[in-house]
Amino acid sequence: MQGTINDELRCSVPMDICSLADLRWCAWSYLAAAEVASGMIEDVLIALHEAVANALMHSGASTAVAVRVKATREAVVIEVADRGRGIDPVVAIPPRPPSLAAEGGRGLFMIWSLMSSVTLTHGGGTHLLMVKELFPPRT
């Protein structure tokens, strides 16, 4: 995984499910250094993991997934973009609560539940913009 950190974290995540651990570590390190509260970091890491895991498993893309994480005083903004076939149009957006008996299908629901706002667009791939408002804002 390639990444850069200045005032934001930018990563290019290879199409390999094993890269999720490296991504979580990089994001945790960046958010901790930005002094985001640990409870907020956990929400962000879960949503980020689910978004990138979905791109890796379902996009059909052959190129890396682009990730951008930016912490401000008021919020953490995350962008995840792939160049795959786009989200299946039968998937409800925003997602409905999954069946308790289902073996999968919880990722999008968790993202929408953990983040303050989520925008999903597709066309030439899928672009997911997630915002986690920080309460209280960092000083």
C-alpha cells in the first residue's frame, strides 16, 4: 500500500484483502496524531474498513482503491473510490437493517449507522464520501 501523510492521509490500496490491516494501522496512526478521540477513531476505522472491503470484494476493479482521510477540528472526512462496475442497483440506499440470519450484507448499513453523513455516487466506479462529525470538536 502506498500512502502519504501531510495534513491528510492519502492511500492507494492494492486489490488484496490483506491490505486492510495496513490501511487500518495507517488511518489509526493518522487520526491519533490528529488527536481525534479514541471512540470516534473506532467508528471511523470500522466505516473505512467496510467501505474498502466492499470495494475490494465487489467492485471488480483491477486497479487500487483510492482512499483519502482528512481530520479537521470539527470532522473526519473520508473518501473511498474505485474504478469498478459500480454498486448493484438493487442495493437499497440508504441501506435497510440486515436480517439477523444473514451471513453478510451489514457493511453499508454499518457505514450509514456510524457516520454523520454518507454520499454514494457511481459512474466509472464507485465514490463514497463519509463524514464523521466530532463531538465535541477538537480544541
